[in-house]
Amino acid sequence: MDQEDSFDIFIDGRAIKARKGQTIAEVLLSNSIETCRRTRKGQERGVYCGMGVCHECRMIVDKVPNVRTCMTYAQPGTELETQDDARIDLSYAKD
Amino acid sequence: MQRTDLIVIGGGPAGISAAVEAAKQGAFVSIIDENRNLGGKVLHNDEQGIAKLPAEPVEDKTKKELFAELKQVENQIDIYPESEVWDIDASDLKVTFSSRGRDGSQSINLQGKSIVIATGALERAIPFPGWEQPGVFSIGGLNSLVKRGVLPGKSFLVAGSGPLLLLLANNLLKAGAEVSAVVQTPSNFALFRNSWKLMRSFSFDKLLLGFKYLLKIRSKGIPVYNGYALAEVKTNGDKKEASVLKLDAEGKAINSSKKQIEIDNAAVSYGLMPNIILTRLCGCKHFYDRQRYYWRVDSDQNMQTSVSKIFAAGDGVAIKGYLASMVEGRIAGLQACAAMGHLDQNTADFRCRPLQGKMQKLSAVGLAMDKLSRTGENIFDLISDQTVICRCEEVTMSDIRRAVENGAKDIEDIKRQTRLGMGHCQGRFCGQVVNELLAKVSAENKEPQLFTPRIPAKPISFKDLGS
């Protein structure tokens, strides 16, 4: 990999390598990370359709919840959090 | 409010062809596409050089020609990349979309004089136990990843039906992955019969490509199970265990025939169907095509829908592949110009005639492809009570059964009682099978129904909504 074309992004505080032009989903799967979020019933979910339709690959991206990682490109320093749907729903309820 | 002549939604083979044809007649065209680069799934124009696998030479040639044509009329074409349409006002020809690709994230209103909808295909998904787990992909989903140099694991099971299975298996091998098995629901006999139909429609190129892929798969000693189904995927630590069952002549699974295969990842889907979200939002007439087993927009030979000045083209109308989609796109582009007054109707009709002749020949190919993907209703017997049907709202088969016991009569009743189809994806996947599942538990044979289309058709943030 060309040094200039790679950079770090962070998942739950841990640095992983991204290639320029990759979507966040592509970066995760290149780093053997399959789980993007946990459902309200606590089940793990990850990339399924890869084209923005199924919404299974949602994560908290730079503090914004429910971002489809397959449709969002990685930027140097992007901060990802594995999404916990139960907690997201509660935070909406508070607003 | 921004204004343009022709709005083309979807910048794949059909959309680009429509835009190019309209621009040549002097129209100003705006193309709205979800991705960073145009070209759609097959002819994706990878400007960033991410792709790792070389494309098929014939695809590469077509792509270069199409993008060269687009370049010639670039002054008349405005492209909105990374933009998703979430509302259309068909009477005012006004399209509203969220756009991330230019000038940051915002919502844009664009009014045109005509609209071409070319939003392509969705994959047909049939639920089975374990399909919701991370590491189980749709065929097209995994194929795009592999083409772009991403391999989520080492060993893969490719299952379902349709021509994309062999394509994905072939791409996985090219990328250096291990394919544990290819599992196809159609029997050898069904595959032979439909290949024969492809031959009779003079589509030797498609057949040859299929045989080339099959030979490569077979030469590596990879088992290809025809007349089998992937029945379950279980996760055991880092590995997954797939259960594969043989199907009898009626397509029912034979439980004693179980094969267990250890894999890292699986990819499953059962062919393609048109994405009709936006044509439905426009109020265009649709019908259930009993030969192809999916809903489609009603359009005439000019690609005109039932709504004035709204045209549809490509796989979004009926599955036909990129070559036929490009022909339809050109017809739609010419006819849209006639509708907008950029071209008189007689000239448009005259120029469309040879294209329509081509379409007649090519449409047989699409039909044969759909038949190659056909999987009988008995495949739904693989679904257990605990199987997740609506992935977003985590509605299981037993929830649907309970709703019917509590008096649910149609799919809207099921939606109200279980929340099936009310999650983030808005029923894009569970909506495909809810009719069949309802028929299974209620033992009544109803006409197939669709969920009412709702806005926003795609997600939009409150911040952008206010912009």
C-alpha cells in the first residue's frame, strides 16, 4: 500500500488503516471488523447489501448516529462508534 | 429552487445513455446519483483507482465508449454525485434530494421539464435462519466489495440463484479467495432449459461468459450444487457453519440430505428485481409480472410511464442487463426531448424505431435471466419461527403468525401489528416476501400487494431538511 494513500481512522478509540477512496464499510471489512451495531434485542449486525438500501451497516460516525457506513467515505481521523440501538433510541426519547 | 431541462435519476448505463441522448438534442440535463462516481454497479467509473480486479474486456470497452460520449456533451450536463432522491412532486416535476457530494451536506430542490427514472435493480432476498448475522452478505453486496479489493474473510459460500452467483464466485477466485461451494436452487434441468432459451434468443455472449466462469470454478475442484439450498448459517466463534440441503422436484428441502460446510462468509440472493420506489412515489401505474415474479412499472415502447413527462428505463423497469438498459436509456432520452419540445415527436419516433427493434430482440435475454433466477415458493419452508423476516424491526416468522391469529388480513395489518416494514429500510427487503409469508400462514390466496410508498424515500437529517 502506498504510504500517501493510507491514513488512520478510529473505531471505538482504536486506530485502523484506511485506503484513500474507501467507504467506511470497506475499511472495516478490510480490517476484519464485521459488526457495525447491536440491535435493540442485542443482536450484532453488519454490512449486508453494500449499496445503501438495507441500513444494516449503520454506525455512529463523528458523533452522528445511524450513518450508513457503506455510503460514507472514510476521511483521515474519522471516529466510529459501534452503535447500540437501544441507547440511540433512548437518547432520541430524551430530546 | 434550481431549474434544469431533464432530470435523470440514477447515473448507471440507462441514466447516462438517456442524459447523453437528450444533451445531443440541446437539452440541459442534471444527473442525480447515489455514488461518488457514475456508471452504476457494472460500469462503475472508478476514478479513485480503488478497484483491484480487472473488468471483463467487453464491459471495459462499453464503459470507455459511454463515458467518452458523456465527455463530449459535458457542458450540458450537471452531475450531483452522492445524492439521494427522497421526494418527487410528479405534477410540478420537482425532485428533492439530499446531497453530500458537492458543497457539503444539504437538501436541494430541482425542477425540470421532464424526468427519467433509471434507478436500476435491487436484489431479491429470501430470509433463512441466520441470514441477519454479520458476515452474511447479499451477492451483489459482496461482489462490489471484492471488485474493490476488499475480502472480508478467506473462505466463502456462494448461494441462491441467478447469473450473479457464477460472476461472484469467479471474482472471488480472481481475488485469491477460497470458494467452499456454489449452491444454486435451480436444478440441472431448469438451468439447461433456461440456457437453451438464452441460446434461442441469440445471446451466445452471455452464455459463453457463464460457461467460462463455470469452467474456471470446476477446474479448481469447487463443488457446484445445483438443486440445493443454503438452509442455515450459524456462527461458531470466528467461523461460520453453513447447512446445505438438497431440494426435491417440487423445490422442497430434503432434511436427510444435510451437508455441513465450514466457512468464513456467505453471500446469498435470488436474482434481481426492479427498484420501483421512485416510480411508485410518482404515482405511476405498476403491475405484478407473473412471468418474472416481480412488480414493475407500466411503461410503453417509448419508456413513457402512466404519468405525463415521467419516463423510466433500464433494470428499474425490468431486469435486462446493461446493454439493453443503454438502448432503453437512449429511447427515454429522445422521447423526453419530444415531451419537452426539444425535438418534434415524429423525429423522436423515427429515431427510436431502430432502438425499439433492438429492444425486442434483447428483451428475450432479460426474461431468460429472470427465469434462470426463479426459485419456487417451497424455499420459504426453510424459514423457522425464530427466523428474522424484517431485519430493521426484528420481526420474526412467529410474530407474523401471531398477527394473523389476531386477525391480520393483509400486509398493512401485519405492518400495523408487528412493525414489519416500518424500520430504517422501509420494507425494501421484508416487503418482497410478506405476501408469500402471509399466504403461508393464513392459507388464503390473495392478490399480491405492495406497501404504500412513504417519504422520505431515503434518509435525510433534520438539519438538511431545514436547509
